Amino acid sequence: MANPTLTLAHIQAAARAIARRVIRTPLVPAPRLSELTGATVHVKYENMQATASFKERGAVNRLSTLTADERRRGVIAMSAGNHAQGLAYHARAMGIPATIVMPEPTPSVKVENTRAHGARVVLHGETLVEAQLKVSAIMAVEGLVLIHPYDDLAVMAGQGTIALEMLEDQPDLDMLVVPMGGGGLIAGIATAAKALKPAIRIIGAEAQLYPSFHNAMHGDNLPVGGPTIAEGIAVKNVGALTLPIAKALVEGPVLLSEDMLERAINAFATLQHTMAEGAGAAGLAAMLAEPARFSGRKVGLVLCGGNIDARLLASIMVRELERDDRILALRITTADRPGILGQIASRLGQLKANILEVSHGRLLLDVPAKGVSIDITVETRGADHAREILAALVQDGLEPRRQNAPGFCDPDRHKA
């Protein structure tokens, strides 16, 4: 694709090129997310692709452009996981050798899946920038063909096919909310959607720790970097090809805290019964972060990926239970006397709190020599029940501390 401008025609051609290899994923109404956000929400389930990510679309379209000589030599890419898996999966199916350079902190599930799809995996550096330097070094020696994860017109065109499908299935959408990393997904979607429906609004969603597009689009200088659960969009350098499209067609981006990303992952799991990784949940997180922007609108969400480590998902779901006061972690320091643990357990039983875990310690230096520290985690029916439990324990003179909050717990902390 020599034309430096991405067009609707490129995206329509990509749709034909990928049709036999990529799933046409469903766009499904989400009544419970609609209730949660105040908008009418439809979800595009790209986590249903063979490698659980939209990245297959761009990878297949780019692979389809290779010459016979390039196919023989093989391809290489740097990726935090989803581009790696999509490229490896389809390169093997098309008989093309693939090498993937992945940053060392990439989640193990993505590394192992990429190897399982037949690619040679090289772990190098902490970020995609460092991985890209390794890619250049390998290319210089082995003559492999670079398939960039986002800054490539054929890749962008492949990702844009999502918008074609969404607007074919639901032409009356007012907004599309799209995660932003390097920009390939949102550039492709925005190009297609605005060409088909100029009045539609495209809202970007970006991790607060990686505000690369925010900085580039608004001339800001917010710090970039840090550990995020949205590693799929943790990109320090936006695409040279994607940035002009974003500036022209995209609103935002909405910057997302880690707490909001966790809340969105949990909502997909508990309300939609589907897996969303941090980047995949970013669109919903944007709606939760700025509900007034979306209220009353017909919104299309792109659930762009579902490759999340099971232990991380479990941790997030438990943390959400704690935020909702469905799980209460307490520390009680009291006199060490026979039967005290049983008395506290009985009291919690009277309060209808289900004890999940107990730890009983005497050797901590912040505990009096004749005292005992008891850590108790209980399950509650919700915030009102939690307040009832805390108030009762305070009234009993036990002065419980919340493990996830500084200082003595305040039974009235939820009144505001």
C-alpha cells in the first residue's frame, strides 16, 4: 500500500482479504452494562477470535500483501502479546516463519501462547521501544520482514474492518469507544466509521500511566510509564501514521486509572460473563470514568482482547468485592485471654458474617506483650451489612482496623 493515506477503500479491500481467515465477531446488546452506564451499550466481542484479540485482522491483512520472496524469508514483530499471538497463529497457517520479540514483563500466558502457535519468541527489554531495537538488530542479520503492530497501513486497514461490521450490524450507533495504544485500532476504526457515518463520534480510551496519545494530541507532557494491567495499550511512542488520523477524527482520549480498569474487567466478567484483559476493558472503563459523556447515547464498545492471566482476574474480582464491601478484611488487637478468638467468631456469626480466613498472631512488635492481633476476613451482604458489622464491633470495644485502609475503620465512612 504505497498510498500514505488510509481510506475506506483500503479497509473494504482488507475485509475481503481477511474474510476466510478471521471470525466475523458478533455485536451484542448489553442490557446490564447499559444499566451500569446509563447508555445503550452494544459490545463487539473481539475476544472471540482464535487468539482472543482483534490483532488477527491486521496481521492477516498484512501477511496477505507479502511477496513470495518475503514469505520465504519470514516475518518479525515486536509485541506485548496480542499482535504476537495473532501474527504467529496466522503465519503458521499460511506457511510463513515468524519471529516475535516480546518485552520481558509480558504476561506468561501471552508468551507461552505465542510459542504454542509456532513462533520463535525472543524476550528482550522492558518496553516495546527496547524490543523494537532488538527487532532491528535481528532484521539486519536475518533479512526478516517487519510487520509492525500498529504503524502500518495494511495493519490499520485490517483493524478498521471492525467498524464496517459494527455499523452494518447496528447502523444507529452514536459513538464508538475504542482503546488506544499505538493507535492502529482506533485509526482504522475511525477512518471507516467516519467515512460511513460522518456524525458518529469516536472516543479514545487510554491508560492513565501511558498518556502517550493525550500528550501528542493536546501538547501536554504528562509522565509516561509504570506497571499497568492494560499492558496491551502501554505504549510510550504513538504511531507516525496513526497520530494524524487520531488528531483529525478522535475525541479524548479518556485517561483511565488502574482502579477504573479493574472495575471494567470485573464488570465484563460478572455482568457479561466474558473475559476482558485490561486493554480490552478500556472502552468500558472510559464509560465508567465519564458517565455524563455517554449518558443516553447508543454506544458501541470494542472488547478488543481477552488474554488475561487467570490469577490476575481472580485477584481483580476479589478486590472488587472488597471495594463493594462484599469482603471485609479486619485486624483486631485485643487482650490475649482464653476464648477470645471464639468470642469474636461467635459475634461475627450473630451478625451473619461468613468468616473466610483467620490469622492469629502474638509476636508483632506493634502488639502489646499481653495482647494478640487477629486478622479476620469476612464475607458480607454488601455495604449496609458491612456498616452494621463494623458498628457492632466498635460498640463491643474491639476497635477493628480495615486492612485495606489506614487508621481505625469508620462505620459511617460510606455516608456522603
